[in-house]
Amino acid sequence: MSDVLESFFVLGISHHSTPLAVRERFALSAAQTQELQKQVSQQVGIRECLILNTCNRLEIYALADSVGHMEALRKFFCQKQRLPAELFRQYAYSHKNLEALQHVLEVSAGLDSQMVGETEILGQLKQAYQHARETECTGNVLNRLFEKSFQAAKVVRSQTAITRGQVSIGNIAVDLACRIFGKLDRSRVLLLGSGEVGEKTAQALLSRGVHDIAVSSRTFENAHKLAHALGGAAIDFADFTEQLEHFDILICSTAAPGPLLSREVLARTMKQRPERPCFIIDLALPRDVDPSVETVENVYLYNLDDLSSIANENLEARKGEIDTARTILKKHAWQLWLQLRRRDLMRRSS
């Protein structure tokens, strides 16, 4: 077997084995992700690499001189992020060779997602790949591997009903809001942060009758631009806690390093709006809202794991489609494995 393929591996943590409270400790900003990828690519023995960082996973894909470099990379990551090695060993997973290739394809197709069948992960992986390629962190092997994984994801979606019955975060949020408030035409919404997931959730609320959406972000220009697109107003980030009493639904999706909303702030807010519930959707990682907020009377707090549990309630009904999709991907993984192996053998013999 080709030596180069024996040294392909993925190292990471995800929603499958890592609780939200631990995933927060591994969370990286966009800038930190790019810096980590650059540093990983410079490690001795690493030929190619790509880092995928989302709210539900952090994965390092690498092609090395030998698979033994995986342990060195594990130590490097823990030291750089100041994380206990035992914490990483407890929750991290690794895949090698053909198993790692199969994992890439399942991630691309949404089979490994927290909300099975979702399509957002494909865009996130394409974006990560584009950056890795532009910065010359990937090469012939990973370029071909990820490009083929994107093709396989499209095949799965066209040949199976994996996305049928799949529910988005936005739709779940709307359904929960309707249970709490009934009609949403009188509900006021505050969107904290100007990220894509929060925006899509706000758009889902608009589609179901919400007319009043305000946006607050650390960068006022971003808040103003998004508020204009949503037909709402921008609020100065320094003042949003003083205006919470006016909003019924709060969507949190900032990149703040820690909680923005404490139990004390929400308790004070709810005293100013007696008998009027407050629905909070925390889409951030690390979380924007202290979990103790849910103990405040009339506050309904949902985080990413809560929403995914609701989304996957119909998972059993789609089990057949998931199995079919996985079979298709196994075939693609094996074909790609043989292609990469044949190319490497030809290169080494020339």
C-alpha cells in the first residue's frame, strides 16, 4: 500500500462525543483558525493540512510523512490552546487512511452533522478548503480528496431523500416561538451578532409574520447593513442590555469569547415585563447566554444541542435513506482511495 495514503488522518472533536460545555473550550475564532492552520502546516512532517471549524466540530485533516505525526500534532494543539491533554484524549477522535477518507465524504454530505442531512456544512467545508488552498496548505492529494468529496455529496443528495424531513434551525425556532406566542405578528425580535446562522433564523421568523427585527453587533456598520436587509433598525451594542425589556425573541449568534447575558441581567429584564415571556435562542459557541438564565421565570432558553435534538426527532423515519447514502459514499471512498493510491505509485515509480 502507498506510504503517502497510510499517513492521511483526521483529528478532531464534534457533537457526537463532546458535550457543549467542552466544545466551548475548543472553540476558535476565524482568525485563530487561520493562524492554527498556518502553524500546523509548518510542523515538521506535515505535508498538507486543512482545518474545519464550525459550531459543532473542530477537525484537523493532515497528510504527513507518517501517521506517527498525529500524536505530535495532538500535543502541539493542546499546548497552543492551553488545554489539558487528558481532556483532549477523553473527547477527541481520530481516523486514518480509508476510514479518514470515508469520514470526509460523510461530513461533506451532512451525514455526520448534528442535524443529519443539513446542507450548510458543505458550504463551510468548501470555504475552509478554499482558504487552505489559497494559503498553499493543501496540495495534490487533499485538493483531489476534498473536490471529490463535494461531488459525492451532490450525488448523495440527488440519489437519496436524505434531506427530506430535515429541519433547519430557523424552522425549529419559528415553531417554538409559535408555541410560546401564538401568532408572531406582534413579537419583537433582537438579533445579537451579524452571522449567517442568526440571519437565516431571523429570515425564518420574518417569513412567519414577524415585522419588527432589530440588530445589534460589535461592529455597528455590520448591524446597520443587516438591519436594513431585514427591514429593521440597528442598536448600539453597548446599550442592548438596557433595551432587552422591549423584545420578545432574542437570537444570539456573536463571536464573543464568553457569556454576554447573565442571570442577573435577565432577571432584571423580566421584572420590567411581567407576564410577558422571553424566548432566547443561543446559537453561539462559546455560548452568549449563561445557562443559569433558564431558571428565570418566564424565560425559555434553547441552545444548539436543544435545537438539534428537536430536529432529529424524525431521524428513525429517515434511517433507510441514511444507510443508502452511507453505502453510496463507501463506494466513492473506495474508488477515490484506489485512484489516489495508483497516482502515488505512478509518481514514486517515475
